[in-house]
Amino acid sequence: MNRLGRKSETLIEMSLAADDIAVLTKFTPSRSAGEDSNGPLCETISNTESELPSNSEGLSSTETTLLIPDHQVTGRRYNLFLKRRLRISKRHQSKDSVFFRDGVRRIDFVLSYVDDTNKEEEKKVERRREFEKNLQKAGLELETEDRKESEDGKTYFVKIHAPWEVLITYAEVLNIRVPIRENDIPSTLENPFDCMFEPFRLPEKVMHPEPDYFTAPFSKNRQELYLIHDERTFFLPSTRNRIVYYILTRCPYGTEEGKKKFGIKRLLNNGSYTAAYPLHDCQYWKKANDPNCDNERYTLYKQWARFLRFYKEQPLDLIRKYYGERIGIYFAWLGFYTEMLFFAAVVGLMCFLYGWFTKNENMSSKEICDSEIGGQIIMCPLCDETCEYWRLNTTCESSEYSHLFDNVATLFFAIFMGIWVTLFLEFWKRRQARLKYEWDLVDFEEEQQQLQLRPEYEAKCTRKKKNPVTQEQEPYLPLTSQAVRFCISGTTVLFWISLIIASMIAVIVYRLAVYAAFASFMKERQTLQPISGLLTPQLATSVTASCLNFVIIMILNFLYEKIAVWITDLEIPRTHLEYENRLTMKMFLFQFVNYYSSCFYVAFFKGKFVGYPGKYTYMFNHWRNEECDPAGCLIELTTQLTIVMAGKQIWGNIQEAIVPWIWNWWGRRKARCNPENLYTRWEQDYDLQSFGVLGLFYEYLEMVIQFGFITLFVASFPLAPLLALMNNILEIRVDSWKLTTQFRRPVASKAHSIGVWQEILNGMAILSVVTNAFIVAFTSDMIPRLVYYYAYFTNEDSPMSGYINNSLSVFLTSDFPHKNNKTENFPTCRYRDYRYPPDHERKYTHSMQFWHILAAKMAFIIIMEHIVFIVKFFVAWMIPDVPADVKARIKREKFLTQKILHEYELEKLKQKLCEGKTCENMEKEVIATEGKVELSQAM
């Protein structure tokens, strides 16, 4: 080690009586290898080192000479610690360290940039210089790694540390709650059945990494009140990076074009910096060697982010501690949603099995498959010129499979899901309330950072007016400008929704155009004859159209995502919360129409406006409207739903897991050393993907769209909750894996709920009752069968006998306006409708049975909706949003916290009075103050 020559070391000499702390740079010969640093470093990875520029000899220019006034470093523990700090050589520092070169100051944030050769480089250099100078004025400490030290040889890294004085200042600004006393409220009684769930539990240290504390908002004037054992670890890394990011988003960097410019977001957009991110605390696949490293990323990977742990509960407290409350609340909601899906999946599977076991007892499919009944019924051609007459029993297999989903259990499951949705939403409110208490979010309305003005809003709005609440001048957007921007935004959204409708019409035209081609192709191909009973032209058309529709959906989604962000930026929302809500509504409205329009078409329009032979209705006067299968359109809706839902889930998992892994693999592949020979912690994270501020937005959107599939159309596919359950079990582990291993650490932020998504879920829950009632009434054959069973049966011993013959009307083939080649062989043909026969005086008009069935359908819809809505609202009223024990604990904690604060204030008052007054006067004031306290508590 001595052969490596001289090293620069930072010696911080401190004196408790001195007014300032002098940070000096001196040069000493290297020590032997045995004299290694014992600072809080992680693992030593590589002995290969590169030299820094000679002007700083291992230190950035910002640290070569630095005077820190004593009033900026007020913590006595921190001062004593710095005084005892050892001199650390950079060449002894671990490659995987999360500390500055001195081995003491923690890296709270990292900025990166590269030198460009274009004309804009001078501007970028000036922006960075001004920005970093202003960061230092704000109290942050910076340390720059030269590009020669980076793996690619061209990237600079600026490491940022927030000292104690900065942390306590902004902790007060952001109203951050900190511990004041350990919680002594007894925990709730244990469940006697807890032993049954022991295999699904995680170790207690993983589930609850920290004790439970009473907390209070931080105040610089009350530092003695808080449990500050160590100033270096008092604020969690997630809190530290949140504070630093708050400063970064508001730090100015100059004036351009007469406007004040500020914020790291603008610097990232204009290329001045290439990335800005907090660091992971260690590698995910193995622990750090140093015991001071928390290794929380490793713990999350081992206990949470691996698929083999799919049956284990989630360590929500650890997730919240590492990533912040916003990400924690998402995984809490996703886990609870998955738990509730288990019950829906079990009931749906039972309904499906009921259909499977009663398949052979279904009289409708029996009659269709019977060669004496269905084999003798000649159906009218399904297209005008190339299609031929066909026998009903050719749809035997599809009618049998249709019974799996179109049976009595369908009605029961539709009603059950209407109640399940209410239970899910109400119980989630209770779970959310418990999390709000446990995570100190009871008095938290919304993230202060979310309610702050967006830097983009402040930069683009040059006009100002007085805020009636704060009485301060604030920027504002004129009403005329808002109106113009909203008009442009609304027009754009309507255009894209029109584009979706146009694409859906194109798919319908495809269905109409290719049906005849499939019919002739499948008839001519002898190889398809063995499966012709199952793979009918109708089914082939439906499957291919569904696949085409899915491809169009994904393409439109990709394009619209960019447009939605652009038009939301155009509106210039005032706060971050407003920005997210507007983007959420735009994206959800678009995806609602995009994903569900084809299902709505099959469920409520296909086969409803067909006409009858000789007088069919045509789309654009050219293509004949589609007809449903004789067994009903429900099987086609099931096919459509399965393909779109399953395809979306598979594609989503590929996007979320495989794509980031490929990008990261490619990034590591370009590094100068192998992945096994680790480079620095900030470079490892730099090569990962950025989670982005909208990362959780897309996760919520994916799950809410899935929620729509299993609620809006669940009457047609009882297995949908089971598919969603299997997907979500995988989704939790995929999301956790990518967040832990493939993405940079997101900036922590608070959230007390799932936000606007709660209202969207409530709206979909109400809409699902209506859609499922219409599906049972108009898409399935439930109501026509019940009407026949009770009013039109002809055989008392078997009331459903003759239903198929009754449901098909008769048409005289000689009445076709365009003669078919096969007309002379079949004088009549049948079609699916309730119309009078050709020998009736009102031939081909709707029969009385049609009107009876329509009345029964409308009555069923009204009755089902009212029953389900009454039960829903009654259940919602019966279940309180906040559990009783949580209410009691909240009140108890507020009382004890208030008592602690009063005792603290009384103690300070005693000390103050002792300094300037006699003990007698002091006692009088203390008694008076205690009286006020008692009165306050009573009130």
C-alpha cells in the first residue's frame, strides 16, 4: 500500500470552545494496510483506483477549503463525533460505500452529468455552477467525483449531504413527525387462530423493524423533547432524501429569457444533469460487511421480492421505512385486494364447476346436439352470397361450453360480486384507517410537498395576486388562459376517444368481412374437419377479432400515454396533487373506453340489431350486422374478456419485469468491469432504471383496469377473479422485485390513502351492478329460459323440452330478395328471434312472447339493481370506516402526546422562572399554568 504514494486526507480539527469548525486539507504518507479505517463503510470491492484531478488531490473543489460556522452545526453529539473522526484515505474507501470520502457524512442524493461538445455546453456548465453554488448556500454539502473515477470515463457524480442544521430546519417546514416517547398502549388481543397463519408470517424483526412511538411534529425549539439518540440516524434515509429533494426542486440556477429558472426537474429536462436519485443502502443479493449498514434492501429482496415467498405476508412497515408511505400504501392496497380476490375466486370457481358438472343435464345443449332435433333444424345463411344453409347441431360443442358460463349460478355470482365489491371497499377503508394510525398519518391531510406550488407553475405564471389565506403574493394563471388550455386539452381527449371508437368500428367491419372467408376456408380444408364442431366460423372470427382488438388497444395506449402527459403539462396544474388527479382522470377515461369498448359491444350491441332474413340491417349499407350464436352471445363475451384481460396481464408483466432487466443488462454490459467486480454505489444505481414520479400511477392504473374486468363483466366469466388472483400473486412479487433490483431508489413521499383511485373504484362498483344486470338480462339466455319455463312450456314432465325450437323463428326461403343456390332444397330456414311465422297474418313481426321476454328483462334489471343497491348501502352503513379500537387508540395517543408536550412546557417554564424570579412567584405561575393545562384538557 505504501507504494501507491501519498494520499489526500481530510482532517477535521475541532474545539468545543471554538466558534468555528475548520476543515483543513493536509497530505500525509499512506498508512499500512493494517491501519484501515473503521468508519461506517460497506464492502471493499476493488483495489483498482484512478486518480482525481491534481488541483484537489482527491477532494472536490467545493471541499478543499470549507468553513462551517458553529451555528450551522449545533448538535453536541454530532460535534463530539466529528472530533473523534479518523482520517480516512479515499483509496481505502469501499467501492460500495454510501458515505462521502471522509467515511462519516452520508450521501443523501446524487446528481450526475457528462461533458458535451455541442454549443449548449457552456450554458449547461453555467447552470450547474450556479445551481450547486445555491445548494451550498442552502446549507447542503457537495462532493464531486471526477469523470476519470467513473466506469465509463465520462460521467461526473455530485454527491449531496444534508447536515443536521438543514435537516431540522426543513423537518419543521415539512411538518415531519418524530418520536417523543415509546408507545406504551397495550396491543390488541391476540387472535386465537393466529397459530394457523404462522406459516405465512415473516420474522418479527422484518415485520416491525422499529418500535412504536408516540410522535409529534418536529420543532427546532424543542429538540430536548425528542428521542435523539444519534443525530446521524435520527432521520431515516427516506426522510433525508425527501428533504434534499424538496430543496432540489426549489433551488434557482439563474435567469434565462427574463424568467427566473429553478428546480432539478428543469435541469434534467434540458440535459444539464443526466440523473438525480437517492442511493440504495447496499447490494440486493448479499449483505454489506460493515455492521453499521442497515441492509434493508437485502432484507426486502430476501423476504419480499422473491417469487418463492409468494405465500408470505408483506413487510409493510419495512417497505414504508425504506420507500416511504406512498409506495407502502400501494403495496398495502394491492395485498389487501389480492386477499379479497381469494374469496371471489373461490365462489367463481364453484360457479364454474357447477356449470361443468351440470353440462350434461342442460336441455338446450342436448336438443342442439341431438341429431333428431338439432340435426333436423336448418339455419338461415349467416352472410348473403357465399354462405350456405347449415344445421343447428354443428354448434353442439360451443353450446355445451356456453353452459359453463350461462347457467343459474351466473345470476347468483353476479349478485355476489355486487356485494363483494362493497365489502372490499369498506374493509379497505378500515385497513387504511389502521395504517394511518400506525404510520402517523392521522392528522395528515395531504403531503405538504403535494400541496406546494409546482415549480413549473411558478416558472410559467408570471402574473401574481394576493392569496386571501396567506396574504402573500402568489403566481396565478389568468382565467382566459385556463379556458384556452382546457379547450385544447378537452378537444385532444375527445379526438383520441373518437379514434378508439373508430378502431372498434374497424374491428367490427373486420368481423363482418372475414366471416364468409372463414366459413368457405374451413369448409374446403379437410384437415379442419375433426375440429369443425368446436372451431366454428363464429368462434374463429371472434378469436381473431379479439386478438386484433388487443393489438390495437396496446398501440393506442402507448401513443396516448405520451399525449396525456403533454396535455396535462399544457394545462399547467397548480400543485402536484392537482397534476396527478388531472392526469389520472385523462388516462383512466381513455383506458376505460379503450379496454372496455369491445366488451360493451359484444355484451350489449352484437346480435341486437340484426333484423331478420330478407330484411337484414347493414353497417354503412354494405356489411350485414353480426348474429349471435344460437346458444347466445355470452360465450363470445367470455372469449373477448379472456383474451383482452389475460393478454393485458401477460404483456404488463413482460413490460414490468423483462424490459427493465434487459435495459439494465445492456447498461452493465457497457461498463468497463464485469458486474461481479462492483463499481461504486452511485454508479451501480446510475445504471439502473428510473422509477419516475408517475411510476405508481401506472401500477394503480393497471390494477384498476383489472378491477373493471372482474366487476363490470364478471357475470359472463366467473373465472375472471381467479385469473386476477393468480396474476396479482405474481404482480406483487414482480413489482417488489423490479423496485428492489431493477430501479433506482425512488424519492420517498407521504400519502394517507390511494387518493383519487378510491373514487374511481367506488364509481366502477356502482356501474358494475348495472352492467351485470344487463348482461344477465340481455346477453345471457337466463330470462328467455325462465319465461319459457314458467309461461310457454309444452311438457309438464320436462318443462325445458322444446325450448330451442321455441326460440327459433321460421323464414320462408322463397322470400329472400336474392335467391340462394340451395333454395330449392330447403323451403324454410330458422333464425334466432321471436317473430311470427310466414303463414301468420302479421308474419315476421315480433310475437307476443318477444314482448313478454322484454318486459321480464326490464323487470329483472330493476329488481336486481334495487336489491343489490339496498344490500350495498346497508352493508356500507353497517361497517364503520374506522375500527373502534383504532379510534380509541388515536384518542389515547392524542391525550398522552398533549400531556407530554404540556409537561415539557411546564418544565421549561420552571427553569425560566427560576432564572429571574423567586421560588414563591415561580410556584404561583406554575400553579396558574397547570390550571390552564387542566382547563385545556377538559375542553
